[in-house]
Amino acid sequence: MSAKAISEQTGKELLYKFICTTSAIQNRFKYARVTPDTDWARLLQDHPWLLSQNLVVKPDQLIKRRGKLGLVGVNLTLDGVKSWLKPRLGQEATGIVRAIRDYQGPLKEHEVTIFVRRGGPNYQEGLRVMGEVGKTTGIPIHVFGTETHMTAIVGMALGHRPIPNQPPTAAHTANFLLNASGSTSTPAPSRTASFSESRADEVAPAKKAKPAMPQGKSTTLFSRHTKAIVWGMQTRAVQGMLDFDYVCSRDEPSVAAMVYPFTGDHKQKFYWGHKEILIPVFKNMADAMRKHPEVDVLINFASLRSAYDSTMETMNYAQIRTIAIIAEGIPEALTRKLIKKADQKGVTIIGPATVGGIKPGCFKIGNTGGMLDNILASKLYRPGSVAYVSRSGGMSNELNNIISRTTDGVYEGVAIGGDRYPGSTFMDHVLRYQDTPGVKMIVVLGEIGGAEEYKICRGIKEGRLTKPIVCWCIGTCATMFSSEVQFGHAGACANQASETAVAKNQALKEAGVFVPRSFDELGEIIQSVYEDLVANGVIVPAQEVPPPTVPMDYSWARELGLIRKPASFMTSICDERGQELIYAGMPITEVFKEEMGIGGVLGLLWFQKRLPKYSCQFIEMCLMVTADHGPAVSGAHNTIICARAGKDLVSSLTSGLLTIGDRFGGALDAAAKMFSKAFDSGIIPMEFVNKMKKEGKLIMGIGHRVKSINNPDMRVQILKDYVRQHFPATPLLDYALEVEKITTSKKPNLILNVDGLIGVAFVDMLRNCGSFTREEADEYIDIGALNGIFVLGRSMGFILKQGLYRHPWDDISYVLPEHMSM
């Protein structure tokens, strides 16, 4: 299996090349690759079999899903292939949008109307795209956002509810307000008390509640001063909590520290508004608790394998009063042990299998409430008068939306989780809300399975619960199935008639709970109860204030298309953003398939060109001959000394490479520039030699300490023969060899050395291989690109193993003061 996705064609090529069998599969398959720019006439010249055989056409990826998505054409002629490709090739549409476009014919034939209701991050963009598809295809598509109840489109589709002509939608989800004042301080609190301001003459409820039974657990779980520890490296969730704190005008962040046992103690960077802050991360829980005694909440993002142990450990610290367990799938036996210990310790557990909970204006657990634009849209930055409890985390977010649109907002909301044994129950939180003065009405969203809702009925009958309660149990459709139905949550299954959603809704209604006829009417019932409370003076809505200013994350603003930013770096090395690496526009699988070798890869990465085969081979030969110059040269000597001094491989290698310059290795660039300048100026070799002698300059690339005209360097001979045999033209090499004839006549060791030959031959290659313009070739020479060959080759030759180094005394001349030298 490949580490990254590769195309089917490449996979088959690799199989045929490297897995030898005697079966028929060993026969190479015939294929032709087609792109939107394909020249069909040229394609037929290269693949004449396309006209004589039946064909299969499919995208070269999406293995296992092409048939399901209708992306395979079978048994086609070439004209059939062209027709099949016409509506598909180059199309970028995905998912439902592509499906609507592909099947618009049958949809129109059967007069299908599509209704879309969407929320979540950037939902307006999704609705805009769907609306555009409806206009371009002529298919009736009605789109609605969070302003519409999530199941209202069902009634519209069935004709039981009118379809709004133009549903109100915002322009985009960027409900962030940029701080125009330039102030760096936390915005002033928008509200510090409940949205329903308490009054001395407040109208009392019709019935007086019985006194609460003494409990070890606190009625108030969260406040504006709550501090939490987050278990797990959940940086996105923590940043969401800090953004919520900031928009709620808290004085300090709610996250005091993080615990992550898989790394050492360190600090993690986050944003507080537009300022950066550091939050400590501890390896163990004990250190975090000791250094942050003010913490009383743990948010546990541990996996199902470690959530039990980390939660049990946390309950050993008396300062912790509330624990949220996010993981789902914890064994039920372990969950029951957690609940038992929590009851003994007086700790409230929210979860497992929960998104958490939220108390507007005060505190939120992890990812509860969604992204910041949803926090602002649902007015969760300040408290309202309605508290809710739900099993589902996703539905709790929908409750935030419903309550914010039908009442003065949420006071507190908790999702207890979908497991069979939640750490805290509906009744636990309903009783808390009953005893909380700021809560004026309660919403419970139950579901099929369990009998917890019957405790609410008993609480009302016994007089323990007196505040108005709106409740709906999801899962009434289960009665339409002939067999037992297991819904999404582990606990969402009715094991007896009393556990069905229909039975529980009926019991709640008989007990005096406000129960809608369906979930579709939940918002209307909540609004009706709220308006009655307002009319009776129980709730006195405070004046709405605008939300505080909130900086928007750069990544989110860029995704929404609100900002643009110039790139800080430009690179032509490669592109690793897709499914596979791209070298100068060539996928890495193609590089291997065409056996381009090191020379071909260097051509792609250094020159962004696909060089001729002889050029690639020449580059590889250069690397081979420059790999090692022996241990006596300066670069090797530096490397040896560093290695024998105990330095690591990279440090030793770098020490040797730093010596590369005009006197060592750098002659490649210098020789290329010097000979090119002389040749291009039109002076003859003799004039060039005399000019350099007159100026007192060495001719780079000429001369060798050991080799001479009588003892030639075989490396030079090999390269020279190859260049003359394969290069289309070698004017600069010929010029350099004429110079060599003049210099060796004066002294036999003034030969064209390997650096000089590589330098002039490289210029001939750049200028004459047909891949570069003259300006491009000269630019690579001017910027010193040729020395890269020497650096790359010597990196191989410098790597060696050495013992401890100490230079011998007899190889050192000690220079002493003159009066001591005798």
C-alpha cells in the first residue's frame, strides 16, 4: 500500500515493473491519458488502437467510488468516450451540487423540488451555491438558513406550511466586529446579570416550591470566574473557549492550564482578543493542580481508552467540582464506577459522549456552541432567562438557535451525552435550574430510551418543580417500524413500551409540561410560554446591547474571502499541497515511472525544466566525479577535524562545505563566468591568456597540483569524451581546450582541471540543449548555480567516520618571542 494516494495507472505500472509473474496480468495494459487540453489528432497518432477497440473511460483516481458516483464509462467507442467526457472533464463541482447537475434531466422530468436547510460554519456560502445551481439548471431549489426551524422544510415540502418568497439571510457568516477604536483593552461588559433583570416586585410563580434536599453537589456549576484545566492537546477547542471568554467580557481567560502526558512541560501560544498569551501545559495532573489551586473544572478530551483513568485521578483532588468527559465509547461498567465515585466526592460529571455545556456570559466547555460567529448569532455572549438540558450535543446547538430567536436567550445549557449511563441526568440539571433565580423557564429535549423523563413528571406532581417546563422527546417515528429501532446514541433504544418517545411525551403532557405536537412546533411552544411569562411580569427583558468587538482569526477571514495577503515566500522547488509531490509541474509518480534519475530531478528542481536525457546523464556524471577529492583538501580536512572532535554528522559536513569558494570547488562558477566572458567578447585564446597574466589574475579552472599534460586526470577525460559525443555543440569547451594548449606549453600542470571542464561544459549545455533561452542560461551562470553541483557531490564525499582528533606536535611550528626563540 502507498503512504499517499497514487493514480491507478501509476499503480499498475509499478506492479508490472516490480512484481514479476507468469499470469496474464503481466501483459501491459493499453491506456491513454486525456486532459481538457488534449490534442485528439495527436492522441490518435500515438495510440492508433483507440479506433479499433472498445474502451473504458474513468478518472485516474477515486478507486472504489467511481462506479457509485457514475464516473465510469464502459464498452464505448472513441466518439462515445468524447461524449462521456464532455460534461465531466475539468468540472470541479463536488457532492450534491455535482449530482444535481449530472441528473438534472430526470429531476426535471419528475418535477422534483429541492428544499435545503443549512447551518454551521460559512453556511451562507453553501446556500448561495445551492441557489445558483437551482437558477442555472432550472430546478426549483428553496434554501433556508438558521432563521428557519430545522424541520420546517418538511412541512413546506408536504404542502402543510407556506414557502416564504424571500427568506431573510445574512450576506455571510462573518458576524465578527472589528475593533475600530484601536484599544487593546478587553471590551466593557455588555451585561453582568441575567438578561431578565430581577426586580423586588417580581411576580411570584403560581406554586411555591418545596425546599430542596441537601446535596453535596453545587447548584451553580459555572460563573464568570470559573477556571478550568483542559486534558489533551485540544488547541482549537481552547482557542474557542478563550474567544468566548473575550466576547463575554471576562476579566481573565477561563483556561488556566492544559495537561498532556505525551510531552514535557511547556507553554502553548493562544490569542486573547488580538493579543497573544501563553498557557502552561503540564505533563502530569498533580503539577497542574498544585500550581493552579483556583481551578474547579476539568474538561477531559482524553480518548475512550484513557478517559476513565484520567477522570478517576482528577477526582482525587478536592478542588475539582465539575468534570466534562467528551469521549464516547467508554465501557458502561467503567462509567458506572465513575458515577459512583463522583457521587461520593460531590463532583458533577457532564458526559461521557458529550459536547459539554455553556453558560452565556460566563463559561463554555470546549467546542460547545460552535464557532464564534454562531456564538454571536445565538447571543450566547450574555445570559437570557431560559435554561435547557439535552442529550445530543448537535441538537443543543439547535436549541441555542431556537431559544435565541424565540426568547431573550439562553441562561445555561447542558448536553448530558448520549450514553446509556450519563454522569448527570436530566433531573439533576432541571433541579439546579429550579433552584437558580436567574432561570425563568426550562427546556428539556429528551429522546427515545430510558425513563429519566418520568422523574420530571414526579417532580412536578410532588411540587419540587414549579417553573414552566417545555419538553419534547425525539424518536416518535420509532412506532412506525415493526422491529426495535436503535437510534444514534447508545441509550436511544426503547426496551419497553414506557420508554418510547410517544409514551414519555404523553406522560409529560399529563403532568403539566408544555409538550408540542411535533419537534416542528418546539420553537412556537417555547415562544408562547416565554411571552406569557413576559406578560405576567415574571420576565422583564432588558434592553438589547450590541455584542462586543471580536478580532477574527486570519485563517477564517481568508476562508470567507474577506481578506487577502501577499505570500512572504516564493518557491519553485516543489509543491506538496496535493495528493502527491509536484516537481516543476510533474507528479512524483511520473518522475519514477519515466526513470528520470537524479539528473532529471535536479533539472526539474533547479532549472524548472525537463532536460534532455544526455543532460541528465551529464549532471549525474558531474556528481560522481566531484563526490571525493581525497582527504588532503581543505573541505575534507575541516570535516575530519570536526568529526574527530566529536561533532555530529551535519555539523561536520557543514564545516567542510563552508570552505567551498574560488580556491576550492568554487572554480566551477568562476571558470564558467571567466571563460564565457572571454568567449563572448570575441578575444582569441592567446589574447585571453596574455590579458589575465598582465592583470595578475589566475585563470579559474586551469591548473592542478598533481595532474599534468603528461599525467592526465581521467575524470576530465571521461567528461570531455561524453560531452563531445552527446552535446549538440561545444563552442566554450573548444575555446577552453585552446586556452589549455597555451597554458600547458608554459607549464605542464596548467591543464583544464575537472572544475574548469564542468564549468565550461555546463555553459555549453545550458546554451545549446534547447531548453533555455540565452538570457536564462546566462542568469543561472551569474547567480552561481553551478557551485551547487560541487556542494551536492562533496556532501557525499565528506561523510566519514573518524576517531578523536589531535594534531601532532612535530607538524606545528611554535612561534615564540624573539628573546626566547634561541
